Amino acid sequence: MASIPFDDRDGFIWMNGSLRPWRDANIHILSHALHYASCVFEGERVYSGEIFKLREHTDRLIASAKILGFDIPYTADEIDAACKETVAAQGFKDAYVRPVAWRGSEMMGVSAQATKINLAVAVWEWPSYFDPEERLKGIRLDMAQYRRPAPETAPCKSKAAGLYMICTISKHAAEGKGYADAMMLDYRGYVAEATGANVFFEKDGKLHTPTPDCFLDGITRRTVIDLAKARGVEVIERHIKPEEMAEFNQCFITGTAAEVTPVSEIGEYRFTPGEITKQLMDDYTALVNRAGTSAAAE
Ligand SMILES: Cc1ncc(COP(=O)(O)O)c(C=O)c1O
């Protein structure tokens, strides 16, 4: 799909303390982050002008950086303010927010203790995609070639750029075969998550979702668990073997970008989006828009 390149757009990007023209938000080629993946980021959504669960995202950004061994030189309040300032400068009501923190170009090499820590926030327009009827058909997922690494192998609780290397490879391979995304197993062989979203299954009216012990416990995942419980739906967090997917009726993925997206197919397994999935899609849509409306009304 053709789109305007991300380095050639109008507007403003917040970078290291102030807004600057979009096309001037550049870094040097010898930035440590580019060579050694010393970079963490967030993905947030703006609904009706309000960033959904902003503080949770900001806290995760700060925590992700700490796990990678660096402190972002701004407080959570300052980061929240930077995100809001960028949304306001861009003037979008429904958008995506990308805060990113990285080691700069003061040192080159594995050791980079004295690099400056940079922070930027970019916001671009991103309406909720698919109309609900279209979305209810479900997306098709291939099985990924790579597995989520063990906690002893990688800093898996950090939303670190480096951990997305295997996601991009897996997603590209799936797309090359006509699938929308790929389902990754974890290092033990249990079902883990899609390349940018968590997964839920339904059986006998109960939801089953993998225990997030080696991948992100998504903010959307936690939100959807609360929404399900509010509807009286039991949610079971546990290790799920791939062959168990044969026993589940419904499946959906959750994430800031994906929101609640039904899944019709994962590898050899088939699912039929049904009532619980539709209910949670509706509840999630209502919640994110209500959150925006109430804050906007304050
Ligand atoms: C690998 C991965 N898992 C899960 C998620 C879902 O997280 P969240 O709901 O906080 O967006 C994301 C998106 O950030 C992700 O990239």
C-alpha cells in the first residue's frame, strides 16, 4: 500500500524538549541505537483527542528503558505532557502516538555508557480500521518461524526495538504467504502472541490467554481482561499448547494498534468469531471513546 514516507510529512515532532518541524527531526547515522538496538518505544492511540491510558504507556516506556540500562531524562509528567503537546500540535482527534527513547552518537561500540539519552514523540493520523462487520470475519495468521525468547535470553519485559527483529521477519514471511500476521510460540513451545498483539481463545464460554511470562503483558490485554470480567466471563491465564488450538471456538488478538481483532485462522486451526468476541470489540470501542469523551469534557 502506497503511503507518504514517514520522513517526508508535514507537522511537528517533539524531540529532546521541544517541537521541531517534522522533516527536521533527524538523527546521525552513527547513533548507537541504530547499530546496537539501544532503543525502546511505545505505541499509543488517541481517541476523540485523548490518549488512551497514557500514564500506563509512559510508565512502561520508562520501565523498558531501565531494563535496557538507561534512564530517560524526563519525568513521567514531562513525558505525558510531551505526548499531549505533540497531539495538540498535530491537531488530530484519532491518531497513533509513538514515543521513542534511544542512545545517541557520543560513543560507538558495544559499551555506550556515556551516550546521551534522546526522547522523541511523533503523532500521525490513524483512524480505527475496518468497519465492525468486515472485521468480524477474522484475520488469518500463519505460524511464525521464530519463538519468543526466554527471560534468560532477552529482556522480554521491555518494549525494546531489538525484540521486534524476529517479529518483522515473521510478519514479512506470513504476509508473503497471504496471511495478515504470524502467531509466535514461546521458547518452551507454548502459544505466546502475534507479532504485535496478545491473543485470547474461547471455549465453553470461558476465555483462555497465555500467561505473559516471556512477552508483553499488553495494556489492551489487561483492559480486555477487565472488560470480560465485568461481563461475568471467566478469564484463565495459563500455558497453552499449540495443539490445544483445535479445541477453541473463538480467537482474537488485542493491542493498541489491533484493538480487539477477531482471528479466523492460525496455521492449521480454524475459529469462528462469535458473541464474546463481538461483545468485547463493542465494549472496548465504547470504553476508549468514553475515556476520550469524559476527559475532553473535564
Ligand atoms: C509484541 C507485542 N505484544 C503485545 C502488544 C500489545 O500491547 P499493548 O496492548 O500494550 O499495545 C504489542 C503492542 O504494543 C506488541 O508489540
